[in-house]
Amino acid sequence: MKRALRHDADGALLDHDGRCAKCGELVAVGDTRIEPGPGFRPTGAEADPVSAALNAAAARADLGVADHAGRLTTS
């Protein structure tokens, strides 16, 4: 799995149908957070300068990830 899909409201993983493993809700696209999954292999910063910039900003702020709206979050 190269990408993990999570319910933005509670952080739980989504199944293949888009249903939240924690609350059981069928999650709308706008409420879905996409994160690197266990099979993700980075291609290098030069191949994706936007992701590199977001990751660098998150590392400097010690936050971790950007949510679906591009806001840095702690989860």
C-alpha cells in the first residue's frame, strides 16, 4: 500500500470502500486525508518539489503532516 487513506475527523484508516474503521462512516472525499503508506518509496525531492517543501516545513515545525486543505496538523 503506497498510500493510506484516513478519516480526517478521527484519524482512523479507511477500507477499500471508503468506510472508516473506527466510526463506520462512509467518508466523503473532502473528509479524507491521504498519507504515505507502508509501501511508499520516495522518489526524491527533485521529482516532487511541492511535497519536499511541505515535508520540510512540517519537520521544522515538528508537526508531521498536512491535512486535506494543506494545513499542517499534529496527527
